Amino acid sequence: MNRPVLIVEDEADIAEGLRYNLEREGLPVVVAETGEKGLAAALDRANPPCLVLLDLMLPGMSGTELCRRLRREPQTRRTPIIILTARGSESERVEGLELGADDYVTKPFSVRELVARVRAVLRRADESSSPVYEDARLRVDFENMAAVCEGVEVKLTRKEFALLAALARRPGRVATRNQLLDEVWGQQYYGDTRTLDVHIRRLRQKLGPCGEAIETVVGVGYRFTGFSSSDG
Ligand code: CA
């Protein structure tokens, strides 16, 4: 049997709208109205979710607290999480991503867009352990620390490669500035956005035509979009 998508959302209208559309896509759904129920459903060994859609504004246990708990439990550590956040609440979004959410969608959202995000996150969950990222134009070999754009090798410093790898290991997902600083430079660099921005600029330059694979997400961080086959 297919594992369900777990929706943790106290607003019944939104939860039911999501249920209807996901079920229509052939994805079974479980709805929990509180964080506590969501945690229990996520840890249900008989019916573990393939993905959690998590509203951050919940009565009782907050969405961010639930996100933290899910990332701590061995059983749900790798379960993809998409958070639903209020428009304009950048700090909430950043916090959710730093707690380990895979992606976010801002309310009010289009259900079609959300379903597409769910599909994309589920697809990537299968691919994320791969030793190589490859698309129509760009190839990043994590083990051999090699990047090739349109058949030409790109010469990168260790830090530049580490930054590219940190991004390309989560294609389509937003990486916050602090996540990137932590992964590439270590925690003592938290908040040192200048270092990060300088390296991103240099990395984009060196990648030449493939520099577009790195998108700026204003106020949050960067997203590695890569290139679909239709791009080139
Ligand atoms: Ca809510």
C-alpha cells in the first residue's frame, strides 16, 4: 500500500481541500488537527507518512516544535516536510527551514502548485543519496569534487565546490544563509552573510552559463534550480 501524506492543519477547510486534491492525484492522506495528533500520526509504524505537510500556526504544540521533534526521531528524521507559512512571515520560514523542513509554501497557496511541490519533494527524496547531480547542462560529482558545465570542467576552490555541493545536494529546495554558512564554513560563521554572498557571486561567475542554476531567494537564502531538459 502507498504511504500517506500527513497533513497537520487545524483549519478544516484547508485540510479538506488538500485532502481532496492529493487523493485525486492518487496519494492517500491522513489529517491531524493538532501538533500532538500530528506527531502520533507521523510515528504510526503501521501507516508511516511518506511526507508531512505542516502548518506552522497550530493550537497547542506549534508547527516549528513539531518539525523539531520529527527531525529528532529516528523514524521520521528523513521524512520530507513541507511547511505552510503565513505570507510575510520570513523569520518563520527561515526557522522552519533551519529546523530541517524541505520546502515551504506561503498561504494563500494554489492547490495545484502545492501538489506539484509535493510531487517534486517526493521525487527528490528518492534521489538525494546519489553521489552525482546531473541535468541537461550541469554535472556535479560530489565524491570526486568535480563540476562540469556544458561539457567543460569548471575550476573551483575547495570552498566554492563545497558551496556548490551544499546547494546541488538539495535541488529545488531553499537553503537558508545560515544552513549554507554552517555546512561550508562552520557554525561560527552564522550571520556572516558577506562571506557567503562573495562566494556565491564568484561561484556563479565561474559556472558561466550554468551560474543561473543558483537562484537568490530574497530574505531567505538560495535555491539550486538546475536545468530541466527543456532549458537547453
Ligand atoms: Ca493553522
